[in-house]
Amino acid sequence: FMSQIGVSIDLMTQTSIILFRFIQAHKLTLKLTVELEETNQSLEETVEKRTQELQLTNSKLQKINNQKNFMLSTTTHDLKNSFNILVNCSETLVDDKTLTEDQHLYTGMIRDASENGYKVLQNILSWARMQITDYSGTNVIHDLRGLVVMQVDTFKYPIKDKNLHVRIEVDNNLTFVCDEEQLYSICRNLLS
């Protein structure tokens, strides 16, 4: 009988220990659950705050970008008008029969420089449009030599002023597929 009482006491002791450990584990689980909920709440608040900050920054950037685009558009219009006036006036002067040979030479230079400046402006504006939009380009077959000669011609006065000599060594029959605006941009960057 005593041995049964001893076994019962051992069983009750072990049950009490298991129950005590279970209660401790449950209390710890509750404590960790509360801490996890507090951490989640804090993280949600931080994410919400950062989201609002990003939205505000994005709004400011959009406003700045719109102002930049407006300025580019306005400046472009003004510069195009100025170049058109220069080209038209110099065309009129080139055709003037009362000018001396030197005057014809200089007005021709003014006309060519104005036309080339207008072409450079067009190329820069095309490049700017490519940067503003998701420009993917239009790939067509091009004559490389013709495109390079045209771009070099755009810089002929700066080349002449600096006493430089440009030799174009491109095969006359070389054609390839590319986007013309992107090629102009590459040539312009190499030449300038």
C-alpha cells in the first residue's frame, strides 16, 4: 500500500511540475504575443509614415518634373523662333546682289551656322524627349556614312575655328539597323 502511495505522490509531483511548466510556457507565450503585437503595430505605423513621406516626395518630384518640362517646352519654342529668324534673314542676305564677296561669304557662314545650330537644337530636343518618355526608338535601315557626314557637317564651324581636320573613314556601302535619334545623340557626344 505504501508503495502505491509513493507512486501516487510521484505521479502528483510530476503532474504538478508539468502543470507548473505548462503555466509558465503559457504566460511566456502570452507575453511574447503581446510584444509581437506591439512590434507589429510599431512597424505598421513606421510603414504608414514612410509611405506618406514617399508619396509627398513623389508629389514634389512630379511637380518639379512638370515645371522642367514646361520650361523645356517654352525655351524650345523661343529658340526655334530665334533660329528661324536667323536662317530666314541670312537667306535673304545671301541672295542680296548688292553685297560684296566677303559679305556673301560671312552671310553664308551665318546661314550655315544658324541651320546647323537649329539641327543641333532639334537633336538635343529629340534626346530630351527620349529622356522624358519611355522612348524605345524606331529601328530602320540607315546609311552610316551619310549620317556621320551630316553630323560632322553640323560641327564644321567649330572644327574649322579650332583648326581641326576630321577624316571620315566609313565604307560607302555600310548600312545597319538602328534608331536615327539615338545615333545622332551618339555622334553629337563623340564630336562635341
